[in-house]
Amino acid sequence: MEIKITDKIKYIGVDDTDLDLFEGQYIIPNGISYNSYLILDEKVAIMDTVDGRKGQAWWENLERELAGRTPDYLVVQHMEPDHASLIAEAVAKFPAMQVVATAKALDMMPHFFEGISLEGRTMAVKEGDTLPLGHHTLQFFMAPMVHWPEVMVTYEQSEKIVFAADGFGKFGALAHEEDWACEARRYYFNICGKYGAPVQALLKKLATLDVKCICPLHGPILKENLGYYIGLYDTWSKYEVETEGVFVAYASIHGGTAVVARKMAEILQAKGAPKVSIADLCRDDMAEAVEDAFRMGKLLVAAPSYDGDLFPPMHDFLHHLKLKTFQKRRVGIIENGSWAPTAGRVMKGMLSEMKEIEIVEPMITIRSRMKQSDLASMEALADALLAE
């Protein structure tokens, strides 16, 4: 599959459809792409490498596009191994090539490549520095904590292209065509979601540039309707609501709490919630649950007590939300307990540690199974959750 960027900027990345878990935890049913680029001018620049899993394919792509030329620069925007695994090999193969990166990235390289020799071969760039290649000129912008501290993005001035590192990334191999937003959202909130403020800082820098194309390190090259993609990133990084509605997240041991959660979803829909989404935290993809919690305007959590605490799948979900800086949401709580309910107290405590979380009353306690007498309090919780 040929991916065209411009006549002088070539795509040399690869798809990985054999990997089951990205970063050892995120399900990727449609694989992932490791994007890398080559700029051919008076000087030649490689823009990042790829994961070592696909090293042979990358080398074949690179050598085909080089057509006998020798690269002058390797630009390293991000040191995570899925983009930087082949740095040592490239340095060894092209002894005259300079490595261009932030000072922090250069400091990291020996941690990943024992014995790598870079003396006299590096260019540590700072905010706004430029690197002329001939007709093309690269300009570097620091993007610390998007989502590692050494990250930078690169703007090519003549063709107005942003090489965005992990920004605007997406799960899914490029050979698999699908809607961008769904898997980009799951990628963003689970990979970069904690770092809204640094993403906002980067967006402000991009707003000063004339951008015609965005080349991320994962996912498709973005050439049209850039305002749509940038607008979603703006919403996500401000922790604002993308979709009005309620996300019902539940965990159930013997099915009793599942019945309550499904009934609450019905009540919310009947009361006019614009959208209700529901997830079984014991079975559904945790990364999708995290994504939906950030996407929707309101959250309802329902879980049983367990070992004098909280059922672990719900504890894991709330822990994920805290790690990713979940905030600015209204939340309802339903606990279940047969003799000494503790789940509500634990959930409330975990949610209270998050920023700008409004916990609405009443908190509902179910005793083992939902009963007719529970419906009035469930209706009241639905009203409170949906109130303006």
C-alpha cells in the first residue's frame, strides 16, 4: 500500500497487525502503524524510526526511497521504543549521519542502547531552532509531556507539514480503513489523557503556524478538515464534554448489580438523557470504558462490596480514571452489599480525590438484589444526575 505525502516527503513506516496488546495493555484488534518519514532534498532527513518488531520492513522501505543516497540527519522526536528502536542500527549504518533531538532525548539514548557512540554526531535543538535541508526547512517546537518529557514536534516550513510525534495518533493499521475519531479518542485518553495542559500548550504553538498536513507517529496522515481533528484535541485536552449523556459503568459478581445498572440505563433514557452508554467492567475493554467516561458528560458507577472494600474491576476502573486526571464531571454512585456495604464509601473516596467531581445524591445502597422499593431512589438519582 503506497501512502503519498508529497513528492519529496516519503512515507517509510510500517503496519503491525501481529501485535495483540499495545504497550502491553491496550487491545488493538486492527493493529497499529509505526510511522516514519523521509525528506529528500539537498540534505536528507529521516524523521524517526519504528518499533524493532518491524525493523526489516522499515529498512527495506528506507533503502528503496533513498535509492543510493545517504541520510544526513536522523530527527528523533520521541524516544519511546515503538518509534526509536532502530536508532543504534541507523547510527552504525550511516557513520556521517547527525542525530537531531532535544537534549533530554539525547541523554536518554544510552539508557536504551548500551555502548552507543554519539560523540560529535548530535545536534541538540531548542524551541524555534531551524535546520535547513535545501528547499525544505525544519523548525522544532518543544512538547514536553506529550507524553514523555523529551518530546518535540517538527514543522516543515515550505510544505507546511507538522510531524506531530504521538500527537494526533490513533490505534489501527493504515491498511485498515475506519472512522478516525473512535480509535483516536481511545488512544488519546489512555496514552496522553493525563497531560491535558501540555497538549493545550502544544495546540497554542500549532495555532501560530500555517498547517496543511499533520504526520503523526501512529495512524493516518491528516490532510483535510484539520479543524475537525484539532478541535477534538482541544476538547479532549480541556477535559470538556464531547457527547452529552450518561456513561453507566458497572461491575457485578453474581449478576445483581448488572440488573440494577441496566435498569438505571432504562430510567435515564426514559427521562430524556440524550445518550446512554453502558459497560460491563468485568468483560468490556477497560480502555474503551476510560474513553467513554471522558467522552460523556456524566458518569454513573455501580459495584458490589468485596472483602470489606470494593469489587476489584470497579477499583481498577476508578484507578485508571485517577491516573488519567479524570475531572469536571457529575457522578452518581450505586453500591451493592448483602450484609455490610462498603463499596459506596470506597467509590466516593476515590472519586473525591479527583478534580472538580460533583457526586450527586442520593447514593443508593442495594441489598443483594434490586427490589420494587429501590425504584423511587433510583428515579431520584436519575433526576439529580440529569439536572442542569
